Amino acid sequence: MADRTPAPDTPELRARWGSFEWTKENRKRADYHIAKYPDGRQKSAVMPLLDLAQRQVGEETETQGWLPLPVIEYVAKYIDVPVIRVLEVATFYFMYNMKPVGKYHVQVCGTTPCMLRGSDDIISACKKRGMEFGKVSEDGLWTLTEVECMGNCATAPMVQINDDNYEDLTPERLDTVLDALAKGEQPKTGTQEPGRHTSEPANALSNLTDMVDANHDYRGEW
Amino acid sequence: MPKVTVDGEEIEVPEGATVLQAAELAGKEIPRFCYHERLSIAGNCRMCLVEVKPGPPKPQASCALPTSEGQEIRTDTPMVKKAREGVMEFLLINHPLDCPICDQGGECDLQDQAVAYGRGGSRYERENKRAVTEKYMGPLIKTIMTRCIHCTRCVRFSEEVAGVDEIGALYRGEDMQITTYLEQAASHELSANVIDLCPVGALTSRPYAFEARPWELKRTLSIDVSDAIGANISLHSKGREVMRALPRVNDDVNEEWLSDKGRYQVDGLTKRRLDKVFMRKRGKLAEASWDEAFKAIAKQLKGAPSSIAAVAGDMVDCETMFAAKALLKASGSDLTEARQTGMTYNVSNIAAVNFNSTLAGIETADCILIVGSHVRWEAALLNARLRKAVKGGATVFVVGPEWETTYPATFLGNDLSVLNRVPKALGDAMKAAERPAVILGGAALAKGALAPALKLADKFKLVRDDWNGFNVLHMSAARMGSLMLDFTVPSGMADIAKAAPKVVLSLAADEMNHEPFADSLKVYIGHHGDKGAHMADIILPAASYAEKAGTYVNTEGRVQFAEKAVFAPGDAREDWTILRALADALKVNVGFDSFAELQAKMIAEVPALGEEGLADYGVLPKADSKAKAEGLIESYPIADFYLTNPIARASAVMQQCSAELLHGEDVREAAE
């Protein structure tokens, strides 16, 4: 499991992030999220706000972004919630990065379906390129994390890089994707299987065949 | 009211009761860790699993399941037994086997329930135990987080009861850790209650660490004297030393909480004690004998036997005050005063200076005006009640300097004249309220705000059918007792000073001003070498609250009796015996020779002191329509929550709390 401890509270961290504030657009977005909840329930917006903060940090550092303690404190103050409650949320969800990450946060799914379909090879392919779990690579481009199921079991194995999924991977296909990213190009997202569109059956339809043309009620046949 | 059957026995349960409560009503014990009567339901320990029909064919967490009509609850089936064994086995996977060195040993829920409901062995013996780094939570709470079973009682307590969100559960699943933000010390006045709540040894008492085992301790029922709430405590003593104070359950007074000061000042009982008679000889205090001391007092009074006054301190019991009063009466003096800091409010009607709503009743108030009281420091447990009232919909207004409330409150400034013409917001809220309340604190009493505040009783209609919303909040455990015993003179300490008595008996009065009594012989009858003893000419060592039986009356007029836990050190004697002996030396007759006789005489004079429970003070007096509130409340009487009385000032733990939590000194210890 990834190390979720927050980055240490050092004077340098305070100096760098102590003056964190929403940008003009993000303030608008933050207020939009808060306005979704009834009066007195502003604290319900804690998750979108943390995400927003992480993205803003990401823009400033040209990475996926992460949550330094002063930023967490800023969010807590913004919705008037004790900071420990916000820290609880931030440390609970894996989509919030508690430590700095590289420009591309490579999150490899290692849960059973992906594992059966070869996620171990994907991980070794990543490691071969110099990535290490929980570390930012020397060129500042990569951070590798193993995550739990991302819900792409039909197109396993998969990795999620920042906001995009890359599915149906083999070590070679992964290399192509990563090479493109390293060059600053945007590779095709989604399945990497030639000819496959999204998560439709890879070969011929094997079950629910009666549903192809029209809706079919199977209940009587069970 | 739904009818349910518990193990075949049909019972009726209150609407909204949970299955766990229903089982308890039927007399079935349900093991639990996370469920606590006074906290919200979390349902995360899974220890309370039972079988319920109708419902899914699997064990259900009874603490979080509401009862419904016709439910069939079973707590004795093989499924339940197996479920409990399974949960216990899981809990013990990560729980260390350090019971022999754990302070919770002997009073540990996990230990007890593992014996009662566990399977006696584990199938996870080769599993590595989880390692959790130690967390710092301040000078009172010692943490050993590997023992934590993630019940989150401490988190819920600090959020819900204390109202200070400082403890949280970080990370998730097996990695979950209980901590404060950046491991700052827990710093509210009720913080140590999480130690009692913790069902395992994860949060234990730091000052009490490795001091004693629960089965070695003698438990004595006592009353906390650190404030005027009169929290019910039990003093746990080993030999001649009080090892710790724990709260007792009393829903009318302290529920089951205790302020940190009441809990941790007990280590002061063994420090800076007066255990010998001292007399001032050539400007220096020197050891003396009782005889010498008594003779000196008698000599001073020669020719003017009635020139004697008595001032009572904040932690004195009623019996001591009565004995002193009897002694003075026999000598022909009536110079007795308990308001040692010089307050002079009118005490002709005690109902006007009583907390009439009662501590439990104030929870039901819907609009509360606090005048001149830092409630958090003056009565931490009342503050928890006020928080409950606010959670129930009450609005709170405060007149006085701002302090950090644990609930939303509107501060109306320092100027007492707002009582004459109340702001519209307050007036409207009070008008709309069904159970309005005013709480008058020490800072307001000192500014003479009692009479104008009484006018509010009419204005806001504070007194209604079965509701009296006029409250005075005292800070001294002795105050209401002294008023019931009529231990006061109209102009307070000024009257005593004007009389220029030849002898001033100070009954552990450490906050009084000694300057006006430069020419008097100052006799200090007390237990700690504090301010009073420094000024004294003669010191007669006496007993603290733990070392004598006595009657105390709390700020709501509740008469409570405390028992003697240990013997006083050295030559120190129980206060009444000293006064009785002094009566002989002064050749007067006080009319009692034993504690029982003294008590009987006191009860004969003030019958209310003989009955435990709320005393009846009658109705509020008519307000003086000419009374005007004026003046600014510049500060509250308590400057340092942890150091308000001689015992607390002698306590190393309270000193450390004061230094670290209030004055921000970094005295953090290295991780153990």
C-alpha cells in the first residue's frame, strides 16, 4: 500500500505553500461546488475542493499535483471545518496525493483481474524504465503507484496516468504510451487493442446474445 | 412502543431503541467496544453482533439496528457465538500481547471480553502485528497506538461532547491511525476523559503510568472540589496516597465526565503539604507544638475574646465552616466570611445566587445569556451541557471579554450596561424562547451585576411553570455551603477588615488579601504551603478534601457528601478537630465532641444540609427596579485554568499543563 503520511511540516513547506490561495477561476469553481450544498452544509464540498486544490498545485508545479499541509489548512479554513477532519478525508482517498508526484503519475492496477491478465509484467516494465513505487523519477517525469481496482476489468490490464486510462496493455504497448508522453505527445487513451473500440467483447459475443438487437427479458429462463 | 422478543422473552422497548438497548433491557449483556451511551453510534467494532429475525440470515450489528414491532432477537445462538469469536479473533490479530506492561490491565474491555467471548486461540499466529508510531497527545494522555482497535470513541468524544475537533482517524483500513493534527497536545478542559472512554490501553493516563494496578486500589466515594460543579468522583488510593481520581456516573451532575483539573490535581495532595505546626518567630516560620500555638492564640485574645474572625477558602467543607462558626459564636464574634476575594453581593435570598435551572436542566434551555463568565474555565462540565443545549437548538449570548466557546455564541461586548437596554437580537431571542436562561458569573458578581440581572428575570420571564432560568455560576466548591451556613457578613471582607480583629482564622483561604490584617494574628488552618501559609503567623496543619469526610454543596444547591479516602500526612489533623481543640484553649464551649455530634448539630441548624440532593431555596426575590448595571468586565477571575487552587498549584501535572498548554512552552518529551 502506498505511503499516505503527509509530507513533513517543515519551514520550507510553509514558505513554499503558506500563501496558497485559489486562482480567480478556481475560486469561482470552489464556490460553485459549495453552492451545490444547502446552507450550513458547506463542509460537504470538501472532496471537490481538495481535488481542485490538488489540480491547482499541479498547475503550479506542472505535475498531477499533491496536497501540502498548508493547502489542506487553506481548504479547511475555506469551508470552516476543523483541519483534522479535512486531513482525515485527504489521507483516506488514494486520488489525493500526500507527497509530490512527477509530471505523470502512473497508477498501475494490481487487483485480481489485472493481475491475472499480466499487471506484474506492466509493473516490471515500469520499473525497467527507472520508476520506483512512491518516488519521483530523476527527470521529474514519473511517479509509480500500485492501486486497487479502477473498474476496467474487461480491458485489463490497465494503468491510469493522471486523468486518462490506458487499457489492454502489454509491456510493449505501455512503452509506446510512455514514450509518447515523454515526448510531450498525447497518445490515444482508452483501449490500446487495435480494432477494439471501448470495452466491447474482444471477440464474438459469448453471452446475453439475445440482447443484441432488442431488449430481452431473461427472467423466465433462469 | 414496539414489542420484541429477546432470547424468547417478550419485552416492550421505547420507540427508537436499538436492538442493543432492547437486549440490555431484557438483561442480556452485549459485548461492545465502539458503542457508548453518550456518544453517537459508529458501528465499526462489530463486537455487538446478534441474530435478528426478520432480516438477512446473517449476524447484525445490534448497536446500529433500530428495533421494530415483532422483532425476534437472539443473543445465545451458535451463530452469535461464532460471530463474536470471529470478531474478537480479528481484533486480536493486531493487538499486541503486552498486557503485563499495560496500564489498562485489570480494567480493560478487550481483556475482559476476550476472556468472555473469545475462542481462546488464534488462527493468525504467524501474522505480523501492525506497527504504529507513537502519537503525542499532551502531558495528560499517554498513547500506545499499537493497542488501538479503531473504535473511534475518542474521536467522537472530542467532536461531540468536548466540541474541540482535535482528534481524528487518519488513513484507512488496517492502516488507520488515531492522532491529533500534527501531534499537537489535546488542549481542552475535558481532554482526559478519552482515557476512560478508551476500551483498551491505547490512551492511558500519563501521570498515572505504571503507578498501580486497579485491584490494589481502595476506592472512596468523593466529590470534586476544583470547581463548584461538585462532580462525583471516586478517589483511588494505595496506602496513604491518592493515586488517581476517576469520575462516577451521576446524570444530574457530571454525567460521567470530569474536568482535567479535578482528575489530575490529586498528585498535588502529596506535595508542599503542611504537616507540622509552625509559628512565626522573629519574622521566620519555625516549627512549634500544638500547645504553643494554641497558647499564643489564647494570649492574643486575652481581654478581647470576641476579637476573632474566620475566613473560609474555596475548598472547605460545610462541617469545617460550621465548626469555625460555632467557635466564633461561643467567643462572641460573628465575623465570618467565605467570599475571600472581597465580593459583596446580596445573599439574603440564596435562590438569587443559585444555579436554579440545575445542571441537567440547562440542557433544555433554548436561549441562554451568559454574563461575565468564562464557562469553559469556571465550570468545564457546565460548558459541555451548554454545548448540548446549543446542539438542541439553543442560542447563546455572552457579555464579557471574548473566549473560545465550543459552540456558536454571540458576544455582546464587555459593557455591563447592555443589561439595562438589551440589544434587539437578544431581546427577540429571549422573547421567542420557551425556556430562557441567564447565567451570571463571578466577573459579573464582582461588578455588582446581581441586582440588575435580577431585573432580567421579570423582563425575560425567566421563571415559568417548572422552569427557573435565573442562574448564578460560582467557582468555589465551598460557596453554596457557606451561604447556607450564613458564613457571610454584608460587606464581605471589608467588614472583617473594619473590625480589625486580633485573630484572623484562615480556613485554607489562599486567595484573600492579607494587607488589611497586618496587625492581626493570622492563623492559617490549611493543608498546602501556598499564599495563605506564607502570610500566616501560626500554621495549623489540616486535612485536604481527600483526607476528611465532609458535606459540599454545588452551585445548583445540590448537597453531596464526600468520604475520607486517606489519612492526612504528619501532624496534620482534620479541620474540625483543630477548631475543637482551639475551643478548649480559648475556654469556650462549642457543643460537640465528635464528628457525628458536629454534623448532627449542623443539620439541626440547617436541615437542608442533612439531605443529599437539591436544596430548596424558595422563590427569587423581587428585583430592585432602580438597579442599574454599569462597568466594564475587563477580565475573568480565572487567569489560568490549571492553577486555581492550592492543590492544583502544588501539582506537578497541573504546572506542566499550564506551562505547555496555556503558555506554549515546549516541554515535549522525547518519544518513549
